[in-house]
Amino acid sequence: MAFGDQPPKAVRRRAKRPISGALGLLIVGFWLLMALVGPWLAPHGANALVSFEIFGPISLEYPLGTDFLGRDILSRLLHGAPYTIGVALAATVLACLFGVVLGLVAAASGGWIDAAISRTQDALIAIPNKIFALIMVAAFGSSVPLLLVMAAFAYMPGSYRIARAVAVNVMTMDFVQVARARGEAMPYIMFIEVLPNMLRPVLTDFGLRFVYVVLLLSAMSFLGLGVQPPDADWGSLVRENIQGLGEGAPAVLAPAVAIATLTVGVNLIIDSFGARAKREMEN
């Protein structure tokens, strides 16, 4: 290439591609893998008393130290990953699935159907999520199925509002009007014509909702209202070892760092979506 020539557009695009998205995928992929196989990789049982030393330091035998009862924190962390990540992921899938479907139905139908669905979701979104969670736990007790349904129900209205706003704009485009003129059925228009053209904002919203659900469930467990003993998720690991915070015990720092890295990884992926959209607009 001669001096002063511009590099091809594809080369420039690769050169400007941020590594934050790849780093986020690496972090999130690691934790998803641990949620799947973590309990089988744990060196000890989740509730096995393996040491007489409470809040033990990091060592070769106990890489993340021991907790307030002398249990291995690494094993507790790996056994808790399916609860923290699995329940949050399932709740987010349910929230976004119902929110997107309702948003498509409202945008495609219009009229009183749109108004009825929107006003119902507005009423639900007016209830703060943590207050709603506390009411549900107080009324029905704490269990994993209840936490899943509660989190999905709490974050469905927000997903609905995003999906409906995007779907309304897509519904006005020419290719949708052509599909209507061809006499296509409404389900075809919603799921074949409209949905593929709103995937990026929907996926971005999915990532944000997943972070919110993780933090909500961790906060509930920290308050003692989430996953109940003998099971434990990362939020309950922080709560039960909070007495070791003053001495910097790994038992309380490790689950907090795990929650932080998971949320940071998801946010890095979301930011990479925005950077990619900006590059596409510039090119």
C-alpha cells in the first residue's frame, strides 16, 4: 500500500473494534460455565466442615479461605453459582419473553388492546421492585420458584415498555406495510417482520435486566429473604460472613467480587453493542 493511502474499510473496522466486548464475553462465559459445572468442580461439599479455623486466610488447601464455620469458601461459591446465575437468568428470560410478546401484541393491535395492556403494565411498574419482592416473600414465604416468578414479574413491565416503543416504530416502516397489504397474518408480521428488526435493543435490555435481577436476588439473600439454608447463593454468602469484613476475610470478599465481576462483564458486553452500532452509523 502506497504512503498516504487509506487502509480498507474492513481493516479500519477491525482496528477500531474494542476489546471490552471480548473481555465481557470471557467473564460472563466463565461464570456461566461455573453455573453449569461448578458444583462438580468443587473440592468439598457445600456444607462440609473442613477446618477448625474460622475466617481462615487464602492457602493452597483453601484458595479462598474458610467461612465463619470453617467451610471452604471456594466450594460454597461454586455450589452457589447455579442459584445466583441460574435463577437470575431464568427470571430474566421469562421477564423479557412475556414483555416482548406483550409489547408486540400492543404495538400490532393498537386501540383498546394497546391501552389496556399499557395501563396494566404502568400500574405494575409503579411498584418499586424491592417493595414488591418483600411483599411477595412476606405473603408466600421464600423459595427458589417464588424468587424466580417474583423477579420475572417485577421486571416484565420495564421490558414491555422498551419492546413496545421499538415495535411501534418498526410497525410504521414500509416492509411492514407491504406485509399488511399482502394479507399476512398478524403473528407473521409480529414475529417474522418486526421482531428480527428489534433484536439489538431487546438484547441490550435483556443484559440490563439480568444485572438488575442478579442484584435484586443478591439483595434479598443479603437480607435473609432469598435462598434459604442449607442452600446458599452469593448474596447469602456475603451476609453470613459479614462479621469477617473488619479483618478483610476472603470469605466475605470472594462472593462480593464474584457478583461484581459478573455485573461488570455483562455491562462490558452491553457497551460493546453500543460501540458497534456507533461504528456502523459512521461507516
